Amino acid sequence: MRDIVYPPVVLAAKTAFKLMNVTFRLTGTEHIPRSGGAVVAVNHISYADFAFGGFGAQPSKRLIRFMAKEAIFRNRIAGPLMRGMHHIPVDRGAGSASYREALRFLGEGELVGVFPEATISRSFELKEFKSGAVRMAAAAGVPVIPMVLWGTHRMMTKDHPRDFSRGKTVAITVGEPITVTRKDDATEATAQLRKTMAGLLDQTIRAYPAEEQPPGSWWLPASYGGSAPTPEQAEILDQEELRRRAKK
């Protein structure tokens, strides 16, 4: 696939990270294959997860084609960039077209990025997973690679002002590839993927610099001593958001 837009965007992002003095903690990035297709399953805690998830594949010199909601592609600024980077628009009302496009990309040896939670987690813990990631991997005959991000939500996430001040740490942890076949039950495989990513997230949070997430921090999950909403409280907030959207 010919890339004209993606490399300059990567360079611009790296320059921005340097200006922001972002410290990266990369773990397990050797699990991103240097060639061949794979589904990269990423947790979702920030509006910036596309950029940082893509950064996790840079040590392997790969580019990730993310599946993203179609509304982003209609934005006059983000839209042309998303299309130029060959990301995949997802219309939740007609998802079969994006699914077929993702399978085509995987068949061509591309990395396809998926957020199994479908939306940002307000609790910063894992929400329930959709089964699309494992179903695509099984259909395409490629592995699922779990990736966990931490620290990206401190910059821009739901319910909090953006903060691009200097000196933040972003941790990216990549797990071993998971093989899924058509014979595997998609529900069970999705549950196993979520369990694996929950373990990676716990490992990543505990290894994060303590001075950057003191007890009571809004960006720290309640179960780790932070003041983020519990998963149950976050679900209530999500439902309220959906009701507001429906009224509009």
C-alpha cells in the first residue's frame, strides 16, 4: 500500500512528542511482527490513542490502519488525514462494509488496529469487549496482538480539560500474539483477550511512575486508589451521554 500522508504525520507526531517532553516506556514491542497481517487490539482511554497506539508499532517499522467511527472522516481537518493514512471508517449502523475492508487489509499483510471497547472508558479500566477483533483475526487467519496504553488519558479524555503540558509519561505494553481460528468460540476468545489485556493493564499501571499518579489522582482508577469513576459509575455516565445524544 502506497503511503504519502502517513510518514509525514508520524514525523510530525514524533516532533510534537519531543516538544512535549513525553517519556515513553515501551514494553514487548518486539511482539509486533515486522511483516504480515495482524489485528492489534488496543484499550481505549483517550482521544489520542490512535497516535500513541501507532507509536507502539514504530520499533517494528510498521504502520497500523485503525478502525474509527465514520464521523471522524467527515471532519474537514481530520477526515483527509484519516483517509490519507488509509484508516478504516466504521458506520455503526452498517458495519459490514468496514469489516470487509479490514479483512482486505489483513489479507494484504497490513496491521489493523481495533478498540474492542468501542468507546473511551471513563473508569480507565477495561469495559466489556466487542467480538469483532477476534472474529476478524479468525476469518483472515492472522493473530491478535494485545496492546495496552497508559498515560494518554492525562492529555485528552472524556469529562476533563485537555492538558498538553510537558513532562508526562506514556506507557505502551504489547503482549504476545494470540492465535484465533474459525473453530474457536468468538465469545470465549474475546473473554480470553480481555483477560489478557486486563493483566497487561494491571502490570502497566503498577509499573508507571508513582510520582505521576499519586493516590487520589483523577486519572487513576478507583480500584488503585484514584478518584476516577468506578466501572459502575462510568456506565451510568455513558448511559447519560447516550440519552443526551438521542435528544439531539
